[in-house]
Amino acid sequence: MERSGLKINKDIFSAFFRVGLLGFGGGPAAIPLFHREAVINYKWMTEDEFGDTLALGNTMPGPIATKMAGYIGYRVNGIIGCLVALAASVVPTVVLMIILLGILQKYKDLEWVNSMSAAVVPVVGVMLAVMTWDFFQKSGKALGIGRAILFTAIAIILLEFLNIHPAIVILGVLILSLTSFKKEVGSK
């Protein structure tokens, strides 16, 4: 393997190892970390490409963290990049889970252990809120603020009140977008 291939794989491993190590709270907590590594730190993809990857990844079965790592790794360096990203994101999680759950199980009756576990939840909530706001702003620029608010309201109703699966909502939006795009192309 050439030197640049080693450097790329080292970068992939470093990025996804950090995500695996710091992504407490599961996939939703790891998404902002994936974003930071793939879009901001390494510039492997644009904001829009990351949003598309996340949306598509959420429509498929399985954990979002492994799907994101696998796809981004593949995109950066093919099958080898995919395998490196998957290993780097999964191994720290498995090791930390074994260690931390062992410790938590041993000391589960202590108040500080319960407080420590509860303290992580608001941090994850803030990370997700920041990312949500970023996506909303991008939607506002692409669609116009009125349409972005309308689509957000419709998504909240479909997801939260009607309990429609996110994959169905995303698929519906994709179909609507494709049919709207065809109409625009046909009218030109």
C-alpha cells in the first residue's frame, strides 16, 4: 500500500475511533461527532452530502453509527476504508461498554453513579439540538423559510402525533422531491 493510502487509513481510523470513544448515548449522540469529523475536520463530504447520507442511513435497518462509519469510510478509501472505519468505530464502544457496565453494575447503588449517568443526557440533547438547528437553517436557505417551517411542522405531526415510521416519511419526501423535480425539468 502506498504511503498516501496508509495516511488516509490512519485518518479514517483516528476520526472514527474518536467517534466510537466519545459517542456516549448511541447513534443519535454520535451523529454530531460524525459530522464534525467528516465535514469539518477532514472535509470528506459537504454539509448537504452529510445530510443526505444521514437521511438515507436512517431509512435503513441497523445502527446508524455503523452505517455512517461504513459508508463514509467506503467513500474515502473503498472497501479498506469501510473496514477501517467500522473497526475503529465499533472496537472502542465494545471495550468501553464492557468496562463501564462492569463498573456501573458494581457501584449501581451509589448516588454519584446515578447522577453521572443522568448528567450525560442533557449534553446529548444539546448536541442534537445544535445539529437540528443547523439542518433547519440549511433547509430554510434551500427551500425558503416558509416551506422549511411547513415541512418541519408536517414532519412533527407525522412522526410524533401519527407515529409514522421515519423511513416512510423520508421516502415520501424523496418521492415528492423527485416528482416535483421532474415537473420543473419538464416545464423548462
